[in-house]
Amino acid sequence: MRLAIAELRAHLGRFVATVLGLALLFTVVLAMGGIHRGMVVDALALVDAAGDSLWLVEEGRHGPFAEASRVDATIAERARIVPGVRDAVALRVLGYQFEHQGRSLRVTLVSDRFESAPVLRWTLDRGRLPSRARGEIAVDRTLGLAVGQEITLNDQPLRVVGHLRGAIASSGDAVAAVSELDLDDIQRFAPAGDRDTPATHALAAPAAAVLVSLAPGADPALVRRRLAQIPGITAYTAAEQRSLLLDGAVDKARRQIGLFRVLLILVSTALLALVTFSMTAAKTREIALVKLLGARTRTLVSWVASQSLLMTLAAYGAAVAIGAKVFPRFPRRVVIEPRDLWIGLLVALVLASVSSVAAVRRALSVPAGEALAA
Amino acid sequence: MTRLQAIDLEKTYGSGALAVRALDHVSLSVDAGEVVGLLGPSGSGKSTLLSCLGLLDAAQHGEVLLDGAPIAKDGRFVSDPTEVRRRRIGFVFQRANLVPFLDVRENVLLPLRLEGLPSRAAREHADALLKRLDLWDRRSHSTSALSGGQRQRVALARALVTRPALVLADEPTAALDAARGREAILALKDIARDEGAGVLVVTHDTRILDAFDRLLVMEDGRLSAADPKDHAAPAH
């Protein structure tokens, strides 16, 4: 290790350049994982906010977050009279783009029954949820609107009363919570291109889904079978909604990102192997010398492998530091949990070991007698 | 006390008509504190002998003993050659062969570090060698900042730092001028005598022959005693 450190110090420029290059590659690998985890968290945010409710969606469809779904708003009224149902609420979702103070903002508007009892579990960062049937909105804090600010959506004046935390739609857009009546008005006048789920009036227009909460003691399976008899809908449990989301678009993204990460790790391994090998080849004379002086095999292996290890660890540390600074500025949410960092470290250590194999073989093959020839 | 003893070494490269006998029944001994010079033309077998004595190669026949114990016999190593080189043999080369990214003191300590963490006594011995070889003021310097003579003195200190039984030197003065070459070989002789190491020096440098206790000459793989007067440099 002493030899490795002394040599790296003597070639500090090369060491720093290699570490920087590797660190940027590791940063991208970490970002890919964080973006995937962020997608999962975003995709499940609204489903999880609905708790254990049953989801009634358009027949044969997977629900409002996986694909377009239209259910007649009267389904909610029909569901309410099914034995075992405590409440049923139509859920409206509208993707919406608007200009505000010279900025173009995209938001996913989600309706809830704020004037009485909201059905989704919203998490507040500051301020409060809308408490009136009209004129108030709570937005995810990442949207960049301040609490107290006035905005206008399709001529509907709204005042931002609170910041939501972790309210991101599966599209990656920030979520804004509005009353059913406000969303209905916004939706009615929204340009055709902005309508994810066409609807007209809260009482008569189609909704994206109907959320059904069960009465205490009700048998979920039995209630679900009863609900399934309503024509034109498919009923899902919350767990099924989660699975449909994760197995659908999110799973494709996971596989794509996973392949990309594997490619980057292979590139990192090749780069590190090349650098370690060329550093070893450049010190053939010194290796022959220490072999002649009686260096054990483990000393040589440690010399070469610990250089690879030191570069990898330094690069990984730099990548984590870069990520901490850069990831919050990414347009999509990047979620990195401590477990991800430990797994990443483990992968980096394996990478360091694999990439030093060729260099170690080279070092061990140098004949000690070469020191005499020199 | 006999430090090194080689008995009837034979080494042949190739076979049949192309066979080259590099060592032909070579026997020699080096006593503690003795500095023996080994002369001979290129291709006479000096390097092969040095390799066999330094356990880089094994003679096909014959025996090598260090402090009376066999270390190689009839084509195989009796002791672990790496361990013997690390603990009991010091090497000095034509060029100093220092490690460029270690400073002077670390170069001297290198053989001790290959063994593990050097003891306090070992480090003190290294420092004593640096002082004795007039390198103490340069101990923290990069080896690239040293003159040729200083570099070779660092190499001497490195060869002696483990208190070896035997020092093998291959043309240690070839890259030095006459004064520096003499200075280096006398320093080696002084310290080897004090420490009781046997020293075998392969050399072509006829300017330093008077520094050796004994001279040997090798020709066509055969070793014989030599008279310094027969090999002395012509007077100018």
C-alpha cells in the first residue's frame, strides 16, 4: 500500500485525471439508478396517497396513471350503494401546461373533495390544503410557485395555499391539488392538446377513475366482486394498481436504465483496467527490482491492486459528492437511498478487483532478473 | 567464517551441438568481511554465476551454501529463494536502480518494508548507514536530485540495510568516474567488513582492482584465481 500511495503521489496529475473521469462515469451510473428509483416513487405517489381504496377504472384498462381511462361519473353514485362501500369518489386527472411570469410550467392537476373530506392522503410541506370548493390550489414545492401566489388556469383564478411534498405524477410533472369544481372548470375550457382525460362537468362528465373506500369490517374480495358487476368498469385493489404501474411503463424504463448502467460499468471497468495496466507496464523496472529484493507475491498484488482500489474509492467518493450537488438540479426526481450507495460501493470494489487482474498478471510475469539486466 | 560457498556448479544452455556451458565445475567461497572481485570478458558466465548465487536461477549440478546451510542444490532451491534474497542477500547494480517515486530514506528502507514494518533497531541501522555514506542531509530528497555517486551510495545502503550475509554487486562502478567508483567500492568494503558480510563484485573496472581482497577470473565458464597485476589498468 505504501508503494501504491507513494507512486500515486508522484503521479498526482494522472491520478487526479483518472479519478475525475471515473467519478463522472460513476456519477452517471448513480444518476441512472436514482432516476429509476425516482420514477418508481413518482409513479406510486398518487396510488399510495389513495391508501387501501379500490380502484374502478375503464373496463380492460390499467388505470389513470398507466394509460388513459374514462369512467362515467355516475359510477361513483352506483358504487356508493353497493353493500360494504363506505364512500366512492370520482378522481379527475388533467395534464396542464401554462405560462406564469414568463415561465412555461407543466403540472398534473388532481381533483379531491377538499370542501368536505379529501380521499387522497396529501403530504404538506408548508401552508395548508385547499379548504374551499373554489379558488384554492396546493402545488408540489418543485413547481416553483410560492405560497400566497395567485395564478390563473384557463381564466380560473387560483391562490396557492400550500406546498405538497413528494407529489409528482408518473410523467415526472409536479402535481397540483384542486377542488372537483375548479378542475371541472379548468378542464372544460382546456385546449384539446392538454386533456389527458377528457371530461366536462363534475357531476356528469367522465372521470379517470373512481376511488372506493370500504366500510369497517367489509370483506374486500366480496365488495370487489359486487363492484365488478357494474358494467363498463374493472376493479383493482391498491396492490394491483401498484403492480400494474411497476410492471408496465416503469418496468420498461427500469430495464432500459439497467442496461445503460451495465454498459457504463463495463466502460468504467475497461477504463480502469487500461489505466492500471499501463501504470503497471510503465514500472516494469521497479517491479523487477522489488522482486529481486525479495518481494512476496502478495506485496506485488497489493501494490497493483491497491492502486486500482484507491482510484476507484476516490472516484466513487467524488461521484457521491458530485451527485449530492448536481442531482437536485435534475428536472426529474433522483432518489438515492443509503442502500443504493452501499450497493454502488460494492459494485465499485468488484470493478476495482476485476480491472486489476490483467495488471496483476503482468506484474507477476516480470522476471526478477530483469533488474540485473537493467 | 565462510559466508558463501559454491561447490562444483554446472549450468548448460541449449543442447547437442548448440549447447553452451555457462558454468563449468565452478567452485568458490567468500568469507565474512571479504570483498572478492570477479573479472572476465562478456559471455564468460559471470552473469549466470551471479544469477545462480542470487537464487534467480539454479545450476543444474552443484550446491550453493550460505553460512554453511544449503540454499540450492542440483537444479532446485532448497530454501525459498524469495525469502533468502529478502533477508540474506543484498544486491548492487551497474545503475543504482532506485525507485524514483520514493525518497532517499524510503529507498534504503525498501528491503525492510518488503519484510513488514521495520523495527526501531532496523530503522536506526538504516539511518546510521545514511550518515556513514554521507547521505543524511539528503535523506528526504528525491533520488532524481542526486548525483551518480550519491545514487550509487544509496544503492549500497539499500543492499546493506538488512545486514545480509552476502552482497552481490554487478558492475557497481561502471557508471561512475574513477574517483566516485573508488569511493563507492571502498565504502562497500568498509561497511561489509564491519558488518561481516561477504561481498562478490563482478567488474570490468581495472581501476579498482587493488580494493579487492581477492580476485577471480572467469573464462568460458571456468573460474580461476587471478593476480591483480595481470589485470591492472595501464598507466597513463
